[in-house]
Amino acid sequence: MAKPSPVSPLAPTHVPAMPEIAGVRLGTAAAGIRYKGRTDVLLAVMDKGTTAAGVFTTSKCPSAPVEWCRAVLKGGKAQALVVNSGNANAFTGKTGKASTKLTGDIAAKAVGCKPNEIFLASTGVIGEPLDATKFNGVLDKLNETATPDGWLDAAKAIMTTDTFPKVATAKVKLGKATVTINGMAKGAGMIAPDMATMLSFIFTDAPISAPALQALLKAGVADSFNAVTIDGDTSTSDTLLMFATGAAAAQGAPKITKASDVRLKAFVKALHMILNDLAEQVARDGEGARKLVEVVVEGATTKASARRIAMSIANSPLVKTAIAGEDANWGRVVMAVGKAGEPANRDKLSISFNGIRVAKSGARDPSYDETEVSNAMKNDKVQIKVALGLGKGRDRVLTCDLTKEYVAINGDYRS
Amino acid sequence: MAKPSPVSPLAPTHVPAMPEIAGVRLGTAAAGIRYKGRTDVLLAVMDKGTTAAGVFTTSKCPSAPVEWCRAVLKGGKAQALVVNSGNANAFTGKTGKASTKLTGDIAAKAVGCKPNEIFLASTGVIGEPLDATKFNGVLDKLNETATPDGWLDAAKAIMTTDTFPKVATAKVKLGKATVTINGMAKGAGMIAPDMATMLSFIFTDAPISAPALQALLKAGVADSFNAVTIDGDTSTSDTLLMFATGAAAAQGAPKITKASDVRLKAFVKALHMILNDLAEQVARDGEGARKLVEVVVEGATTKASARRIAMSIANSPLVKTAIAGEDANWGRVVMAVGKAGEPANRDKLSISFNGIRVAKSGARDPSYDETEVSNAMKNDKVQIKVALGLGKGRDRVLTCDLTKEYVAINGDYRS
């Protein structure tokens, strides 16, 4: 194991107070999944009638809990979420499948529902069998003691190499009622040292049907979690789940059955804000990160083309090491644009760092001031903007720099 | 500029003696392209009748010399090659194009041929105008003094952040004559610190027509230079050129007009050996590299699918840092297989490190000995073998580990 890192210098200075959400109770425990005496289990219990939505890793080798959730999601109902850290239950073969089944059974019995209303997520070491019998006794006790507060403790329970817990919250009007959205996330590399997974869980008391919730979540993820990259590596376990208890219906919130419902306007805006906030926190906690990097590509032929070019820049080791070295190395940005394979005309390209244009029309901008750029690069947030001059396609992604600490965290250890 | 690095620990222990090639003369000089007193120009002069072939970067933002070579290659004839280090003449707009034209004119005048028989390659800083007037006086003097030996000096003249010169040579029978193939290469990252380019030049006295030569080179590059990756970044300037003087015809070598000519069998084998040798030397000189990594993927649905999976593994920062840490982290290999997006069945996957199987049938191989694997990972060459169990597709790629030195070389400097 890597030694515990100090908190990222990019950690948010303010952690919001997390309100309760009617219909959700939380409990955490130390079940000794991998280490003794370390909180490693989160149980979220939800009232009957809670709907569920989920988005998962695109990996062709997903973990057992991802396969479990995909199957359970077909029912669209949730009564509990069980998350453990310490073991990802990924690449564990038939044992892994049996382990999810046993966890689902134990949780269903504890909460008093069917196994297909239980959602599971695991994060930690890959390839080690997860001994689900450790949940025996733990989950029923947690069900008895779970309380509506303790959101920060919940966010801490799911951390692995994260250096700070990640939460976000918002209250908005839905009809005449006020509804709440709470979110938490973990994830520091797409796979941390021998650990796996970006996990995020969103809860609301808004009454929204499962299909509508799924559509809302899918739309929200495209420009938030799917627009963040630490190292271009994709976990076998990435899981984003959203649960809607519907408890706000008692305060007069309208029951929503379509994602396109106009009454959702404020809700959708708040949901996107929360997803963006959590995604940015993941980038801010990138392994070894010292700088948050926003890559903006505009003037591409389409938004999808802008995304691919932005990802090519954000995943380039040479761009990321240059940012770590506080070097406005636009030649490497050109390289990354060129290798993306998307339409680009070298002689129309302009590139700016933190608002200072260093290249235009396919050559160095003769007017830029090297000292001014050098100073701008010392900022702990660096924006790279590329204008292609071809069309109206625009997109942005977030990443972080590539430092020696990243190599140390991921290379200097023996598990 | 980064401080000069000590020679890579992976450098070949033996440098071959490079024989002369009839019809080729070489000269190097210090033209002060970027630094004073440093050899930075190579002129290779070739006899009339020399044919040419070339393969270039797939970047959508290629350098001016790449565009020049692509145009000149249509004629298929070569009388000189001019290479400079210190300035890549990439992303230099109209100035860059004018600069290649002026270099071509100066070289053509010096050698006594047409500009469309001159090939150009530049490596070094991106985005700085290349002052081609510096070639004035230099190239005609080089043409007068160029000699058939000095291959190692030539290989040194084209180095940037390379820690050792890269050459390879072979002699084979073509008909009843003995023909020679000489090659040289440079390239340490796909883009070294503020530098660009993998360059390689192959020369032979075999009489081979330009179309046949082009077909031979294209076929040879697929499993050599195109199967090497340092950091997944693609230079704007990657250039591989091959020249055939045809001088061996005087010794009775048959004139070859088709790549499929059966008399080429030994020649093709030697050419592939040289291309592989040079490509491996490039991987051995990867920036900061401490280990040469061979990724073998077998049992894929097709060779192309095996290549994409192998590249996904070879470009994964998490796999590469694990190798640097001498950790047989097969979980990260599974992750990289999964993210490649190619057909893969988790439960059929086997993974070996240096011949020791650590995972089989989708789970940890219960029989492997951790101490044995740990010892194997200390080797300076590490083979990762993945067996997918789906079909007969097989491929291999070469890369190196990702160390703190890579980050230092690429991040710890201000140009």
C-alpha cells in the first residue's frame, strides 16, 4: 500500500453542510474487508417506492458488482445500497458473482426487501476474492442504527486513495415543494494504487419515475463525469447511481414521469451543477495532481469532434508534464490536436493558456509576452483553449497535471 | 533545456561497424541551427538513379518537411537528404513552407540536381521559424567533403534527447550479388522536451524501383516502428525514408520492379530485421526508461484486434508505472484490456509476466509464487503476455516503463 498522502492542494476550501433527504438513512461500519479498524462499509437504506437509475463503466471486463447493478436496474426499484472499500470484487470469476449474490441476500434480509432492490458497489484491490460473509451481522446492525444525517461520514467510508471526501448538495423548487439533491463521489485515479473505481451516488426526495430518472442521469453525465480524465485509464468498476425516494410528494411535489417535463427545469440545472461539482472534485483529487486543467476546444466541426480533440490533449502525457513544469508548451498541444485524427487545419489553429494567446494562424503569436505567460502558468488552475476555426463545435474536459507524485503513488509500492 | 541525460541503461552493449554503401556519401556539420558548435546538419548525397520511399506521421498537423517529402516522393527519385536537428520547422505556417523551399533550392544547387530530388527532415523545437539561409555555404561544402563512411557520425548528428546513436546494418544476397542495407534512427519520446520526431533513414545499394521500394517499406513498418509506443503521443514530424542507389546492379544484382519478387526473400527478411532493431532501440531509449516492455496479445479475434489491445496496455500510465515499480499488477492489465473496446471475455483471460502465469480463467492463478514473480519483475526486460482465448489473432508491441525521470525530462524545465 502507498503511504497515506497529504490532502491535495487543489481540495475545495469549503465543504457544504449536507441536509437530510426524506426517505434516506445512512450507516457506516468497519467490517474488516481488507484492513481491521477502518470504516469500509456504507449502507444506504431507502424507503419503499424509491426509484433508481445508473450509468456504468464501458469496460469490456466489468467487475461483478457492475454486472449485478446492471441486472437489478431493470426493475427500477431500490431499497438499499451497499458499498464497500478495500476490495473491488473485480476479476474474481465465478467467486465474484457468488459474492454479489450473497451480499444481495444478506442486505435484502437485513432491510426486508427483495435482493433485486439492492444495489452494490465495491472499490479496492482487484483480483482478490471478496469474502461476503463479513457482511453477515454487519448489515442488519447498520439497518437498525442508520440515521438521516452522516453524509460526510458516508463519503469518507467509500474513499480509497482519495485525499478528501467529495460531497455536493442543492435545494430547488419542484412544483410548489422544495426538493433536495445530495451527491457523493470517490475516485482519484481511474484506478488508484491496486484500487479500482470512480463511484458516485446521488439521492433526491423528488418523485421521479425510474425511466425519467435514467434519462436525466444519462444526459447529466455526458458533460460532467464523462468529461473528466485523470490518466485515460478506465476502471472496471466505474459506477454512478441515482435514487429518488419520492418523499417530497407529501409536500406537494408533482410526480414526474418524463425527463422532458418542463417542471424539471430547476431540478435538471441543479443536478448538472452537482454532477459537475463532483466531477471537478475528482479531477482536483487526481493522483499527484498539483494543477487543475480545463481543456476547451472551440471551432471544431462538431461537439463530438471537439470532445475527441479535448480528450487527446487532456490525456497526452507530454501536455500534462508540461503543465506540471509550468511550461506553456503549445507545440505539444498542436501535437495532441494532430494525433486526435479529427478535422483540423494547422494554419487556422489558435492556442491560449489562461487567456493569453500564444499561437495563431498556424504559427507563434508574435505579440505574446513570455513573462506574462510564465506568471499565468503558476496558477493552480490552467485553462488550455484551442480554437480550430472550422465550425461551431465546442466542448470542454477537465484533467490534472502529470507529476512525479503520480508515478510515485502508482509505482513506488509493492502490494 | 533539460540537462543531458546519462546513457540509457537499456542501450545496446554492441554497436555494429557500419559498412559503406556504394552510391551514398555522408557529411555532417555545425550550422548553428539552434546552438553554436553542435553538429546539427546531416547531408546524404546519393548517386543519380537512386529511388526513394517514405512513410510519415499520421498527424493532421504535420510539419513543413513532412509535407515537402510527401510532395517530392511522387517523383520517386532522390539525390540528397538534408536533416537538421535543433528546429523541427513544425507549426511555422507559411514561413515553414518557404523555409523548406529555400533548403531544397540550396541543396539542389549544392548537389547539382532538381529540388524535387531533395528530401528534408527536421527535428527540434516546434513553432520557431527555421532560418534556412544558415544552410547557405554549408551544404555545398558538405557535398564536396562527404565520404562513404561516417555512418555513426551521421546517426549522432540527428540526435536530440537520444542518449545513444541508433544504427543497424545487414548484408544479404540479391541474385548473385551481395547487397547492403544500412539504417539509422533517432527518437526518445514521440516528442522529446520541446523537441519533435522519430526519424529513420534506410539506405541500400540494391536496384529496386520506387513503387517496389515503397511497398517493401510500408509492409516493413507495420510490425516494427508502428508497433512501438513511448507515451502514445504522435509527433508532427515522424519520418521514415528509404533510398536504393541501385549500385549493386554493377555487381550483377537483378533489377527489381515488384515487391512480390521472390528473389527479394532474403532482402525482405534483412530489412524487417533492421527496422525491428531500430524500433527496439527507440523503445530502449524511451525518455526515462529503465525497463523495455514487450506486450504480447494472443487469442484475439484478429491480429488488428490484438494490436489495439496491446497498444491499450502499452499506453496505460497505470500499467507502465506498475512496471517501473516492479509490480506484476495484472489487475491493471485487465483494466487496459477492458478499456480497449475490443472483443474480450473476462472469464477466459490469462495473463503472464516474463513467462509466469498470474491470472487464468478470469481470476488469480492460485498456483503462482509471489516471490518468483517479484524476482522476474526485476529483469530489465519485461514481457506481458495476455491470452484472450477467443481466436487466433496475435500481435506484439514494444514500449518502456513510465518513471519519475520521464516526468522530470518532460516537466522539469523551462525552454
